[in-house]
Amino acid sequence: MNKIKIKKVAIGVSVAIVLLVALTGGAIADRIFGFKPLDMLFPRGDTSLRIDRKILTEESVVIDAAERVSPSVVTVSVQTPQRRVLQFNPFGGGFSQSIQGGEPQDIGTGFIVSSDGLIVTNKHVVSVSEAKYKVITKDNKEYEVTQISKDPSNDIAIIKINASGLIPIELGSSDNLKVGQFVVAIGTALGEFRHTVTTGVISGLGRGITAGSSLEGYVEQLDNVIQTDAAINPGNSGGPLLNSAGQVIGINVAVAQGANNIGFALPINTVKEALDQFKATGKFPAKAYIGVEYQMISKQTAILNNLPQGVYVVNVVADSPAEKAGVKTEDIIVKINGSDIKDEKGGLASVISKLKVGDKVDLEIWRNGETLKFSVTLSEFKQ
């Protein structure tokens, strides 16, 4: 019996010694090395270290992306022809003349996709045909743009400069993007502040936006675009939207007018398809064209005016497929190939964008209370 008590006492003393050594060693390690081994057993509940670590990680991602990608991001500058403009002063002084244009102005952004000078930007950035364009790199080298190729189906353009040894940007994938995913945008904000870096998240996916004006006969329905709250201002157009790895997942294309922190970017996979086609053939895929200027008649408008819902033809372009088929001004195109055309489904632009040059389509048209049918062969869109 005494032996058992002696053993229990011995064990208790041993445990006490071990705990004492552990506490003492932990205190020494804490004091000398800043290491807190007891925190693994007894968390202190202090989250500041984890928060600091999270902030540090996010900062590191942005800094690393900016440093690696900035040499591949360029500013696009335009110089329009100089012209004299006559202005009238209603408060006296009569007419006066002023000179506009003639001076280079930063208007957009682009990113390098080949070492020999291929650069991707937005089509609307290089839309003025009589203007001269330059590209300015991160190290302030300037290059004349020697060639501009525009994608008729998307707001994408590829411009060419005579250069070598450039650093191409790394293209990622837009297939598996998630709402809430961290993103970085780089561009020439407001056409003034080059290589501005902004951050945010993906706010939405699969958005649809309309570019252009149906009254001008030129409408682009950009489907499946990325919505982000990363600051995208005029001048950022054509710049890259990056993921945490510094890979391009989108090309910044638009900012919602009158809204805060709502910008849009074309998915990079759309850009990659167009780029692959361009590299293989030297041109973009042809865009199908029907040749009408129009306005969509919504369901509400149709009910209020006792009209069918569809496409109200404002004007028929001369020598277009629509004119050749017999379509007239004030016609309402109700169906294409047996399917209704509705504003909420993207309208006529969405339907035509899915067709190819040479496709024959059947139109059902409402004209003065009668339903007529026409067959139209789509041609290639010429800018």
C-alpha cells in the first residue's frame, strides 16, 4: 500500500516538473524569440495578428501584380486633325474662332499580347478613322500605331506597333470566375493618370449591356460581361482586369453612367477567341448584317399603342439585305426564323449576333395590319 502511494507521489512530482519546465521554456522563448508555444494550446483570443496577416497578404498580391503586369500595360494616345471652330458669344462680342485638336491626348489603355507589338484595346478607344494614335509604355517610350484591326462582333481592337522585345501579359481564364473574387484593374484613369491601380471584387457575372445606338444603325449587345466595383474611369477602357495571380481575366470596357462603383469588363476568353482567329488569319470573324435602323417595341408600348411587340424599323439602309428582301420603313419585325424578338431577350442585335454571314433567315413582318413573310440573306458588316 505504501509503495503505491510512493509511486503516485513520484508521478505527480514528475508531471509538476514537466509543466514547470514547459512554462519556463515557453516564457524564455516568448521573451527571446517572440515565439508563443502555449498559444497553440491556449489561444489568447487576439485576432489582430490574423487581421494584420490578411491585410499584408492582400497588399502583397496587389503590389506583386502591379509590379509584374505594369510593363505590359500601355497608354493609348490620340491626335485628331486641327480644326477651326466658330463660336457665338450671346453676351456680346459676336462670333469668335477657336482651334480644336492637333494636340495628343491620352484616351485609353491597352495591354501587350505579343513581344513583336500586338496590343489589345477597346474598339471605341481607336474609333476615329482620321486620327493618329500612339502607344506609350511604362518606361515612357512612344510608338506610332501602324495598324488597327477591329472586331465587328465585340468592343475589341488589336493595334500594331513596330517594336521587339516587349513583355506580353499573361492571359488567364474567365470560365470559373466567382462573385466576390478579388480583382485588380490597371489603366490610364481619366485620360490623365497613367498606370493607376485600383482594386475590388467581381460584383456580378453574366451581365448584358448595350453599346452604340440603334438609331445610328450600330448596336452591340455585349453579353456575359463581368461587373466589378474596382474603379474603372474613362481612360481605363481597354485595360486589363486581373485576378490575384496577376493574370488577365477581362478587358475593361465600360462604366455605368450616373452610378458609383459599377464597371464592366469583357471576359478574357472572348478576347482570346478573337485573338486566336486574328493571329491565324490576320482578321477577325465577319459579323452578320441585316441593314436596318430600329427601335425595340416593348410589351408595355405594344399594349398602349395596340401594336405587336417586336422591332420597329426606323430606316432601311440602302443596298442592304433588308432592302433587297423588301423590308420597308415603319415595318415591325415580329419574328425571325419563327422565334419572337423581344427587348428583354436582347432584341434584334442579340439575334443577329448569333448568326453568320450568308445565313438565310425568314422574317415575319407586321405592316399596316397585315402579316407578311420575307426571306433575307445576311451579308458582312462593313464599318
